[in-house]
Amino acid sequence: MQKKHLIIRICFVLVWTASTFSIAIAQDAHSQHEAHSDEAAEKSFKAEMSVPDGIRQEEPFKIKIFIKDDKGQNVPDFDMFQEKLMHLILVSNDLGFFSHLHPEHQGDGYFLTDTTLPSAGDYTLFSDYRPAGQKEQLSVLKLGIKGKEKPSDTTDTQKTEKIIDDMKVSLTFSPTPVKANEETTITFDLKQFVDNSPVKGLQPYLGEKGHLVIIKKSSVFTSKNYIHAHAMKGGEDSKIEFMTGFPEAGLYKIWCQFDYKGKIIVADFWINV
């Protein structure tokens, strides 16, 4: 069957959700992103996404993303950050599914990646990129798969420990309780499951000890729902620490990624702020 491509337009103020393939906001990066120089003139950018028609669960498909400036011209060049030109965070709208992709730049503002979605339902994509000489940008894109959806992910905010492979991952916050608009240190303590000793074999991931994404649960996702924090340097080898803040009260999902013996591990938890 001949495939059509749906172009998802960009809205600069509100995310439009009237159709399955909604419209995305292209805004400056969230305040949790790293600081940037004020020397470069601020510009606005937008992302357009194209995906095949009739996407099916558990079947691979291509995502095309086009970055344009406020005049509708393709952006030719991008600056590297965290070892990549684009970070694409793809989540199901119940936050039960998480994927961190790195679309490859094909030239002239066109990025391409392959992915697979586990089930029918609605998904949100947070596209993080930096046009050359400009601030980090965050565009929010939407897509959906028709069909029978799986039950929503549970939201257990009391769970602060998980067994992943041969290790135990423990989550702590300081100070507690965690409150909105207060600086918070988030620590992931990694221990061997068999003897509770500190893990060995952690390697840098995207140039840091770990990568942290936090998304506030919402009926409609915008850039304000997204927090991206950088790992703190130093400290114990088996502990990954982040310093960040939560802009408002609510339910949040946290994903920490790190490289353990050459394998990227994802440790996810819920928190009620």
C-alpha cells in the first residue's frame, strides 16, 4: 500500500490536540537545560515531523524531522551537545514507555531515525537540538497509533528501589519532602544485588555519569512538562547525582540512563511533588 506522509505543523503558543497527529510547540529549551551565551541574537525555530501513514505496533518505521527558522527556511547547521546533534525523547502519554533516540542529520535541517512503538495509543516526542550559534531548543511533537491500547502504566510513588540485571538501584531525594520551586538533589545509588557492594564498571554516557529526563504527567504535554538535568561531576563512582528543581506540584516520572559495562540501563521511578 502506498504510504502517505503526514506533516505535523508547529504552533508557537499552544499544542493543538484535535487530531491523532497533533501539532508541536517549538520553544526555547526549558530552564533546566544548560546555560547559554547571551551574545547570539535570539531566534525562534520550529520542527516539522513526517511519519508513514498506518503505523503498526511492534513494526519499525522512520521518523523524519525538519528544523526550520522563523522565516520557514531550513536550518543548515547545528552545534553538538552531549555528543549528539539531536536528542529525541519519545514517551507514551501514560509515561509507561520511554525511548531516547539520536536522529542523524542528513543535511539542510533534515534528521532521520528509526524506531518501534510497543502498542496502540498516543505518544509525545520531545526534540532537543541546538541550531549553530543559538540557544538549545525544545520542540514537542505528537503521533498516535490506532488499535487496542494496553492498560495505563501504574503510578507507584512509594517505590524507590529496583533490581535491574545484577544490580540494585536506589533512589533518594534531598531535601525531603520534595517541593515545587526548591532546589533538589536526586541520587541514584547503584549496588551489587548479591552482596550490596558498590557497583564497578560504570562508563560515561553522552559524556557524563548519567542522563536524567523528568516529565510531569499531564493530559496535554508541552515544553513546560519536560526537565532535562545534567549529572554532577565527582562523588562516589557508584552514585549518580543530579541537581534540579520541579516547577510546580504534581506527579512526575523520572528516567535515569547510565552505561554499565557497555550496556545502557534505564532506571525509572514516579514521584509526587
